[in-house]
Amino acid sequence: MPPMRGLLAPQNAFLDTIARRFDGTHSNFVLGNAQVPSAFPAVYCSDGFCDLTGFSRAEVMQRCCACSFLYGPDTSELLRQQLRRALDEQQAFKGELLLYRKSGVPFWCLLDVVPIKNEKDEVALFLVSHKDITSTKSRSGADSTKDVAEGTARSDGTRWRPPWALSPTSPTSARAGRRRRFSRAGGKGFNASRRRSRAVLYHLSGHLQKQRKSKHKLRKGVFGDKPSLPEYKVAAIRKPPLILLHYGAFKAGWDGLILLATLYVAVTVPYSVCVGAGTEEGLPAARGPPSACDLCVEILFMLDILLNFRTTFVSKSGQVVLEPRAIACHYLAGWFPLDLVAALPFDLLAACQVNVYVGAHLLKTVRLLRLLRLLPNLDRYSQYSAVVLALLMVVFALLAHWVACGWFFLGQREVEGSPAALPEIGWLQELARRLETPYYLARRNCSTGGAGNGTGPGANCSGSGGLSGGPSLRSAYITSLYFALSSLTSVGFGNVCANTDAEKIFSICTMLVGALMHAVVFGNVTAIIQRLYARRFLYHSRTRDLRDYIRIHRIPRPLKRRILEYFQSTWAANNGIDTAEV
């Protein structure tokens, strides 16, 4: 299937933005639906509001955003009417009210109602923020402290209980107790509390408008002029700078380049470890400088790590994650360790003449782990039969190459580790005898030997009494590849066979892997061929059913010809696709 693009359609993220950015300690707010007249139900309330009032979110939702359930006997009736009128007229409102928590404890609240408009310039939501200013009132003077303490007392000496705590038999006449006003607080404390309560709204406006403001303008908007209000509307998701989309054209091209580099590593690393680490002209071959392709591959792998830190991904909920921090955390917890190990720059260190461990080329085999990165990407090409067939053949050829490298490496170890002076048991000795390039005992000055004495590119020489000669590296690798393909496809003729115990064990493992690959590859090939001929088979099946129907019901020949012509013309038009079913 094609790569999952994720959800990037224009959407309204207003509620999510408010809940994510301002659902904290000082964000005591309620969002009300302004499209439902007279009711104005609450569609969201912050955790801070629940902590402030003692009500749970389930108890607040669908109630009026004016929070009339927080009113008590000392709540100003005038401010209640003003607040209700502001909601009905869809106007802003600011005021100080004495409200009551669920437990019945009163607190002074700086209430701020701001209408939120949509793209049609219609009021869609009410942002009702609450700020506890009881401590500010207490600091403004001793009288305020005394009044707040007396606010919990009733005229008859009993403590006021909220409506939700009253029993059905409780008298309601006690509501005629004294009402106290605290609207004459100090001007200094009033202004300070107002600025603090408005900070949430100003901060929200600055984020949703996405305007580039200087620090001077932002400071002016917080403490001075009223900023522009956010809009409740559907907006397209904007990609941050220097972020790559995982389904973009550049990413697709880069993945193709990394695919080629990974295949290059999968071919060259086993060859250099098993075959290329031989000896040359009777002496151990010095490790030559890395090629330009090897250097380019290492640079590509390191650049790929950097790009993965800036590439989007699809979350479990189907959303495209665009935040750089979330992308980095996701990559660090995923493929980063494997990519880091596979990108160790052995060739770059060798090119810079840095002393590298003599067996460092063996560590390059960890680069084969990057093949695991290809497995998730192969599924996107499963809808293309030709591509699937080509990938299967590439995998089969790559496996044959690995088996050939292992077979050659095993033959070399059998020759070098044989206790006999001139062993003739392994497959390499058998090949040397057939090609008339046998192994022989070499002297200490065997390095002067050349091609004239039978020493080929793959000759082995370890000083006095060592082995030299043998088939060339080219002939030995081609023979190994021939054995690998014949074993994997189970069509071997036995002209290259296993003689020693180690070679027989390797051959058994190769046959087992070959049986599995044979089933996978040719099973998929059979499925692809059936898929290619599926429409043709359906056409012939329906044609046969139609002819049987005509024969059973003895339909006249003219009508029979018309039915068959109609069926053929209809099939040619829609290719047998049932539009109703689709």
C-alpha cells in the first residue's frame, strides 16, 4: 500500500490549542457555546477551574458558561444581570463577584468574558476566565478581610449552604440575609489583579494570530492596548521551517538514494570481509584506501541521520507530527541506535590516515542492519506487480551473493587450516585440480613469484612452508556463486559439492534457506501471475455461465447473439467492474 500520509486536512484546532497551551495552574477558564441562545452551554472547562471551584468536569459540562451554580446569597444581583445581558448581547464583560465553591466557601473572583468570533465574524464561543483575588482583597485593607470572613455567616447566625447541598426540607426563607458588597476595593489591587487575570487571554491571542511581533509590541499588548482576539475557524496546518514531510517528493527521492546505498553496502561488505580480505602474490594484502563510493555511502548515511531528526511521522492517532522536539524523541526511541551503528565512518577514518583496528573491516558488517530499515518501505510497493517481482529477484540474488561469499570464505579456511601439507579434500582443491592450478609449497621468497608460476590474484602464501598457487579470485568467486544458485534453486548437478564436514554443514543450512526462499519467491510469482490473469479468468467464467444459461433455457439464436454482443460490449466498457459494489 502507499505510504500513510496522515491527517493534514484543514481543521479547527482552537479547543485543542487552548487545552494544550493554557490548561495549567493559572488557567481557570470555561468555554461556552455562543450559538445556543439563552443556554450558552459549557463545551470545555480547564483543570484549574475544577481545582478552583471543587466541581468535576462532568458536573460543569453542558451547564451555562455564566457559572450560575457558583452564585450564593452575597453574590451581587446587579452583576448577575449585567453578566447575563452581556452574554445575550454577545459583548465582553469584566467584573468582581463573590462566588462560592462546591463546599460553600466564598471567594472573590475577577470574572472576564470575551467573545470569540469565527471566520464569518460571528461569535462562536465565550471565553470565561476566573481569577481568585481573595488574597488581593485581603491585602487591600483590614475591612475587606473582615468582610470576607463575615461573608460565610447568615443573618440568623447559621452558615450558608449552597443549593446543591440543601435538603428538600431545608427552609429557603433564610436567603434574605445580609448581602455585602466589596466593589470599593483599592484601585491599586484592582488593576494588578485585572492584569494578571487577562494574561491568559493575551497570551492566547498572541499564539493563535501567529503574527510576528516584537518584544515591545508584545509587552504593549499585555499591559496596554487590547490585542486582537483569536478567531474560531478552520485553518490549514502550517509546516514549521526546516521540516521535511515524510511523503514529500524530496523524501521519496532521498529514500531511493538511501536504498541504492544500502544495496551497495549489502553487496560490497560481505565481499570485502569474505573474499576481498585474501592475500595477493603470496603475502598478506595490505588494506588499500577506501574507494570514492565507500566514502560517499558513509556521508549519505550520516546525512540521513540528520534528516531523520527533521522528518515528520504519523502518530498512532493518524496525526502528522510536525513538532521538532516530538520528532527527535520519536527517532531517538526508534531507528536512531541502528542508524548510528551502521554509520560508523571506518572508511573516512582510513582516508584521513587515522589508525584503525586491523579487524575494523569486520565491524562493517553491522551496516547490514540497515536492511531492516527497508522492510517497512517494501510494503508501499506491494500494489505494483512488476516492482514486487523485481524486488523478489533482487532479494534472491542478494542472498545468493551472501551464500557465495560464505562458501568462498569456508573454502579458504579449509585450505589454510588443513593439517596436511598439500590437502586435496576441500572444494577449492578440487577446483584447482580441474583448472590445473594446484596449490604447492612456497619458499620464504615466494613474493617474487608471479603469474608464470601459477600464482593468481587469489594465491595464498605465508612464508616458508606455506601454500601458494590455486585458482584465481575471479574463478573461485564465480564457482562459489554457481554453487549458491544451484543450491538455493535446488537444481544442483553435484559438480561443485561439499567434501569436508564444515562444507557439508554449510550446504545443509543453504538448502534449508533455499527451500524457504524457493517457496517465498516462486509463491509470490505465482500470485502475481494469477493477479495479472484475474480479469481474463473472470471474463471467461462469466461467458461460460452465460452460454450455459442460454443452453438450459433454449433461448433462440437471434436473442442469443444479441445477449452475447451486449455482454461483450458492456465488459469492454467497464472491464467487468461493478460500480454498485465499488
